[in-house]
Amino acid sequence: MPPAGQAKRKRSATPGPHVANETRPARRVEQRPAPATFDSRRTAIAAALLVGLTLAAYLPALWHAGFIWDDDDYITANATLRSVDGLRRMWFEPRAIPQYYPLTFTTFWAEYRLWDVQPRGYHIVNVLLHAGNAVLLWLVLRRLRLPAAWMAAAVFALHPMQVESVAWITERKNVLSGLFALSAALIYVGNVAPDVTGGRPIQWRWYLATMALFVCALWSKTVTCSLPAVLLLITWWQHGRIDRGSVTWLAPLFAVGVVMASVTIWMEQHHVGAEGAEWAFSAIDRVLIAGRALWFYAGTLFWPHDLTFIYPRWSIDARVWWQYLFPAAALAVIVTLYVARRPLGRGPLVATLCYAGALAPALGFFNVFPMRFSFVADHFAYLPIIGLMVLTNAAGAEIGRRLGSTGRQIGYAICAAILVVLTVLTARQCRIYENLLVLWSDTLAKNPAAWIAHNNLGDTLLRQGGSVPAAIVHFEETLRFKPDFPDAHYNLGTALVQARQLEAGIEQFRAATRLKPDYADAYNNLAGALFETGRPQEAIEQYERALQLKPDLPQAHSSLATVLVQTGDLQGAIDHLEQALRLDPDYPEAHWSLGNALVRTNRPDEAIAQFEQALRLKPDYTEAHTSIAIVLIQSGRSREAIEHFQAAVRLRPDDPDLRHNLDRAMAMQAANP
């Protein structure tokens, strides 16, 4: 990798008369190096080709990909997207959003106003951001005079490793932070670094633009905190030294990056929950994880086979000798490149250090939540893998140059073939992001021991009305691999109750609460199962326990009210239902239950109002139509009652009880016209 040349203007001098024995001090005029000149038409064509190739590769994501894992927390169930106050909260209340990346969530907030919860719009933005990143990367590499710059950017755009960051809407944080980080790098290497290293007065507008873009990158995802280190390495690569000016001007970027990274580390542990036994690794363990991860991503770059959403979690054991080979080999590569920096140049060493340094936040030295399932994920390497891509393509270009014109022609053919293969692989990888069933099924086909995938596939089957027995099998598989996972016990209990295996479900809910004593939802479902088995007093105790742990759980208030109605405590039931509706005014079942309780206390008009509200929220609510019809019959309003009975029959035409009610109402109407 040859060092970048600095184009300089030649001084012109006007010849003057020669004066013997006379010397005049030359007046030094500081001049800025001439910027690189590129044909604008060719630049536009090359950039358009990058964008076009990216769009072609990601067409399956644009047309078929939907919302998947975590997209509910980020978009579909994210309350901060719904209001202007939510926009304020995502900036000034860090715990209001899953991770404190306020600029990323601001883009979601703006898009929610454009396409609500339709996934295609979000996918289009992600793909366009990725295409923009490929163009920016090409411009940065071209500015640095690196060979095969366009090819490196094309590989970045089309490599299937990048699909997870692009086709998964949640990873907007990757593509958005990349846009700002690469923009900051482009301005720095083109407009700031020449002044800093040349000892000239810095142009503040460019420096402040770099700083602003870097802060935006951090607000999008703090993994970009490594950018100042990358810029410092580029300076050393170009000049063979790191001068005081470069350190001085990059120091504020380092400081901001450290602060924002510290916030993310704290949030991961105390808000996201990345702490406990599953993250209890010694310093040696973390070195072993990091060494293996470095080789994993490098290997995946060159052989992107069986990419999966969740990779197997390695068993890390400091007593096993061969596990030390990974970090030792990584260190050996760096030492070798340093020793060989004269014959090889500084480029290979700098590219490798950029790769390892940019990847450092995701190497296991700091706790991040996904380490619970796996130590590696494709989206961790979105920007770091650029270092190896640049190194590989530059080496290929150098080989082609040495082989002469024939070698270059062969090189062009190989490059074209590589891009075609990468495009096909990326398009194929995009298909697994169609929906949750496809995603988790694909994950289990490639990683059958992925306990979280078993759990999530079972949960998806339950939520989408799939096979309950199949869901039970997946929850049982989860517990085979992860017996101390309370969510799997809870989900298995829910599935067993749906399968009418109530006692078995009760045992699973109790197991969940033993593992997680503050599991309010498990207490709530345990109470429901106890009530169904004829144990109302035990049910009341468990509902009250759930509400002690989570007072803002409207389902628990509503379900407890149902039990209280059965035990004769109507006023207590009404109080809990009103509390449920204060917490969730759009809870149709709570409106229906409150209406029934009001009927029992002889308040028919208030009851009808609740039934009507339930119907406004849920127009196909058969029970609400039936309940309001019964109250209307009792009030002597049989004509109106018939309309509701007819609506109920239209919703359930095969229900004999509904037809019987309708016939009786019509008979009453005929007898009393």
C-alpha cells in the first residue's frame, strides 16, 4: 500500500538581473497542496454505479423484508415515536429508548410520520444510507490515493456480511453512524489533515464540520468512537510520524468519543441488562474471545458461507491451550507487519490496526447484550471490516500492476466475477429478513443449538396463531440448552395453558418466578391458570403479587377484576378495571369487563357506554355486541338489540347460541311491536 502523495504547486519565478556577491533572503510563501482533481463526469458515473449495484443487490429487502427482532422496541411498539414529547424524551431521557442513540431514533420519529409502521419505507432509507456509505468510502479512499478504491467500496456495498446491518431496520444505527463517520473522515483527510501536518493555520469551518459530523456519528451509534484513532493511524501511514499538531487537533474528538462510549457502556449494563453470570469473564477470557473474534470476521470476509443471524456461542476456557492460538496469531501478524514495514510499507500494518481498533468495542472487552447469545454478529463488523477490504483490494491491484497489461485484464475479469457472486449472495441473504418465522427457522437450520432462536420461534408461533404443539417443542428445546432461562419457562407455561394442560402450565410459571422473583408477567399468568383450575383465592394472591411488582400492568388489573367479580367483590372489580383503563384507555377487553361489572351493579347506561367504547376500539368484538344487546333487551329496546345480535351473527355465523339469541329478540319484537 503506497503512501499517499501530496500534490504541490510549483513556484514560478520571474528571472531578474544577476547581481554579483548579493544574496537576498528568499521570502517563503505558504501554499496549500493542490487538491486532487477528478473528472466530474466519471466521478458521477462511478458513484451512480455503486448506488445502482447496491439497490440491485438489496431488492429482496426492499420488496419483501418486514419487521423482525427488536424492531418492535425500536419502531412498532416504541411510544416515543408517537408524539412531539416523545422526540424530547429520546434526547433528554436516556432510558426512554432502548439505547441512547437519539439521532437514530429521531430518524425513526420523522419516518413514523411518513409511513407509520409500514416496513418498506424504513428499508428503503436503510439501503440508501448504505449506498451513500459506499460512495463516501470510495471518495475517502480516492482522496488517500489508494489503489482499487472503487473496487474496495463496491465490495463494502455488496458483501453479504453487511446484510444484517442493512436489512434489519434496528441496525439503522450502523448505517446512519457510518454516513456521519465517513463524511467526517472525508472532510478531515481532504481539508483538515493537510493544514495540520503542513504546519499551516487550520481552517476552522472544516475542523468544526468534522467535529459536528463525528458527534452526529456518536449520537447514531457510539461504536464510531474509534474514528479519531483511525485518522491518527492514517497520519502515521502518510508521514511516518505522528506530530504534535495531529494529536492536539484530534484530542477533542478522542475526549468526546470516550465520554459517549462510557455512557453506552453504562447503559448496556444498567439499562439494557448486560450484566450477571453470563458476562462474568476474567481478563484472560476476554482476550481469548477477542482473539477468536478477530479471526472469525476475517475468515467470514473471505468465505461468507452459512451467514446466520445468531452464531454459536463459543465455550471459553482459559485451561484449554489451543484457545490461546487465536490471540497469539493475531498479535504475531501485527508484530510481523510492524517489523516488515520497510519492505512492505506501513499500509498493511495500518489497515490491520484500523480493522482491529475499530472492532475493539465489540470484541468482548466490554459487556454488550448480544454476548448472551453469541460473541460475534455480522453487524458488529459493518465499518471495521473496511480495513481488511482495503488491504485485500490494494494488494490485488499491486499484483495486477506487476503482471502488466495481461495481468490487469485478468484482474478486471476476476473483480467482475467477485462482484457478481457477492451480489447474488447478498440478495439471497436478504430473504431471511422477510419475517420472524423465516428468520428464526433459518437461524435454527444453521445453528440448531441457538436456544434464543428456539424460544423466539416458539413465541412467534404463539403470537401468530401457529401450531401450539410445535411452539411447545421449541420451548422445551430452549430449556434443554438453557434450563435457567425464565422467559422460556414462562412461554412454555403460556403454551401449555393454551393446550389446556393447566397444571403443567402452572408448574412452568412457578419455575419462572423461582428463577426470576420479580417476574410480574409470570405471576399474572400463574394467577390466570390458578383461577381456571378453580382456585380463586390463590389467583387473587398472585395477581396482587404481580401488581406489587408492576403496578402499571393493565392486564393484571383487568384479570384480577374478573376474579373479584366471581367472588362477589363488584366494587373492587370496578376499581381495578378503572385503573386498567387509566393505564391503557385503548384496552377494549377492559371496557367490556367494566361494562359487565356495571350491569351487575344496576348501572345500565354506564354499562352501554363501556360496551360501545369497546366496539369503537374493536369493531369485530362479538362479545361486546352480545352484551350490549342483552342490556338493550332488558331496557325494552329490542329493535336496537336486534341490530347488535345481527352484527354478532355476521361475525360468527356458525355460532348456534348467537342465532338463538337473535331469534328470541326478533320474537320479542314481533310480540311487542
